[in-house]
Amino acid sequence: MTAARRAEATEFADRVLDVVDTIPPGRVLSYGDIAEYLGQGGPRQVGRVMALWGGGVAWWRVIHADGSLLAGHEREALARYQREGTPLRAAGDGQFRVDMRRARWAGPVS
DNA sequence: GTGTTGACAATCA
DNA sequence: CTGATTGCCAACA
């Protein structure tokens, strides 16, 4: 059942993308949080989905658990954060990270 | 079937 | 706070 397996992968991806699309402006979620929220897979699987099909959603709202930004897209994400008012934290060297303590979204239900 | 890699995470030094 | 190590899950050669 290779077709079924592919269908499952697409379904998982669809769920992840749906969750990401549900994240309100000014908030973020970590890969592990999304995996935990879905109750399946893991942070890496979420990361894979984002890498493949994340281009159609607010990928900048999905970051690492420690609040670090995506490698290679820091400038883009930073612009989004400043525009949406996402709580940021400067490290002094130009290293900006999201303040997970405040920006972390609890989900549709809180 | 085995080993390596990866948009990760938690823990330890 | 930074860096290194281990654990996890799935894809890929």
C-alpha cells in the first residue's frame, strides 16, 4: 500500500498546515508543540512537512522550542514579527529570538 | 535490512 | 548562555 502511505503523509501534512494556518498573528508554535498537539509524529516530521509544503502557510510562526529563528530566513521572519508585533528578544550580536514565554500559543482552546 | 541525515528537543557539563 | 550528547521519527541511499 504505497499509495495509502503517501496519502497518510499528505494527510499529516494537511493537518500540520491547518494548525499553522490557525496560529493567530503575534503568536508562534514550536515543532514539538505542533507534534504534541496533533498527538502523532514528532518535531522532525513537522519540520519535514514545513520544509516541503510550508511555503503556503505562515511558516515564520513555526520556530524551534528555544525561540531561535529559521536558518536562512531570519530576515524574512524578523520582518513578519515586527509587523505582527510578535514579542522578540535581542541577543546583542544581531541575533534575534522569539520570546516563547509570551509568544507561545496554547492552541485554539486555552 | 542497515546506516546516515534532518526547518527538533531535552538534558548535562 | 554555549556547546556537546542522546533520544525520536521518518525519509533516503
